[in-house]
Amino acid sequence: MIGELHWGLPVVGYLFLAGVGAGALTTSASLYLRGGSEVRGLHVDAARYGAFLAPLPVIVGCGRLIFELGSFHAGNPFRFLNLYKVINLSPMSIGTWLLTAFIGFSIVYAYMFVRSAPGLTNERRYAYRTVLSWVAVPLGISVAVYTGILLGAMPARPFWNSPILALLFLVSSVSTGVALILLARALLAGKIDAKTDRQYHESGYLLTTSDVLLIGFELMAIFLFIMYAHLTIGSVKEAMSVILFGGVLAAQFWIGVVVIGLLLPALVELYYVIPRLLYQRPFTTPRSVEIAVPIAVLVGGFMLRYVVVIAGQITGPIGI
């Protein structure tokens, strides 16, 4: 049951980047609401990294998708604007408006984190941050879920036709968003002095523990994704065989997604989290670990989209 590949790396990249951006926005807003107010000030800097990063992956990913639509090859670089002419409940129409709203909103949200932003007093900026953060969380979750619904809305592709796929992409998106913020902090924070030490490590502890929990949820979602197919007779069960042991995508899935992207990062993060969690010891991690672990999570997130996109194509289509 081998099908022709129509979607390649541009679509994989779009799904990955849109998920990362959505996860970064959700994480940034959650950090700010959790403890980033100017009174406590624990997570403002971490939230700022997420705010600045969130629009960039989505803009790049949408740009890749526009190229994939063939507008430039057809001699009409603005053909993608036709997507705005139709408003209905199709995943493509909903996604077009949702992503457009996300990009515009995330840019405004990021502006609220610009220090001494022109045209805003500190009081107004603090108030706007809080209001926008409450909107950012559901908006980011919506975009993350959409990347899974876009594929799951194709019942003729048995590998994608699972109610678990949207949940899997949601958890993976938030996890990779956390990883992106952790990586940015490690690369851009510079030297940590006594004044910023507590804030940096408290935010790092919150992000790291959150990532461990998200990885746990993602492993559970993968288990449910596989079990749903295993308990379904016919083509869905057969399609799932491509990622199981002996399948054509088994190595990419089990090594790239499960081992590199989930298990190894979780074990390393637990090694540094458990002493703080159980014995209240100070939470610190070497800069090399702060860089390596998020990269592994991001690689795993990309490989998950790659495996899902390719597997859905080589195992279909089928009759409905």
C-alpha cells in the first residue's frame, strides 16, 4: 500500500514551524500569567524570549507553504490571496484566517515586551500584556491543534484519520515551544550575575519541569495514537504498520522521535529536576545541557511531523 508523495519538506517545515511558534506564544503567555507580573518579576525575561520568537517561525512556515502552493511557478505570486476570498468551515479557510490572526496578534504581543516601547507608558504596557496574555493562550493552542486537524480532516488517508493526531500535535507544539525558549535563553542570556541568577534559574526550573510533563503527555498521546489504530480493523491498522518495528519509517519514528526527541531529553531533565523537586536543592544546569536538550526536543518535533506527513502519503489514499 504505497502512495505517491505530493507533500515534502516544505509542508513538513510549515507544520513544524507553525507548531513551534504556537507553542512559544502559549508558553510565553502562560509564564507571564504564572509569575511574570512586574511586581514579582520572576518570569518576565523568559516570557519576553517567547514573545519575540513566536511570530518568526509562523511567518517563515507560512512563507514556505505559499511557495509550495506554486504561485511563483505559475507566474502569479499573489495567487495565495485567493484563500481569503472564500470563508467557510473548511480546514483550509479556517487555517488561513487563524494563521493571519496569529501573526498579527503575536507581533502586537511582542511589541508589548519591548523595553520603553514608543507610544506606551509602563502602566499601559503592563496592563496590555496581561490582557493580551489571556488571549494568547487560547490562540496559540488553536493554531497548534489546527496543524493536526489539517491532516486529520482527510479521511481517505488512514494514517491521518485519527482523533488523537490533533492532541499529539498540540502537546508536541507546546513542548517544542518550551524548548525554543530554553534554547534562546541559553544562547542569548550571556553571563548570569548574582542579581539575575535567581530569576534565570527559577524560570529554567519552571520551563524544564513543564517540558518533562509535556514529554510524558506526548508519550501517552503516541501510545493512544498507536493503540487506536491497533484496535481498528482494516486499512487504519495496516497503515500504522509503517512506523512499527520492521516498517519503512520505523527507524525515523522510534529513534528520531521517541528516543532522541522524547526519552533522552526527559531523562536528562529529570536528572536536574529531581534534586530540586525532592530535596529542595538549587536548580542549575550546565550551559551545554541547556543547549543540547532543547535541540534534541526540536529535532524530535520535526521528525514527528516528517514521519506523520510521509506515512500518511505512502499508506493511502483509500476509498471512503
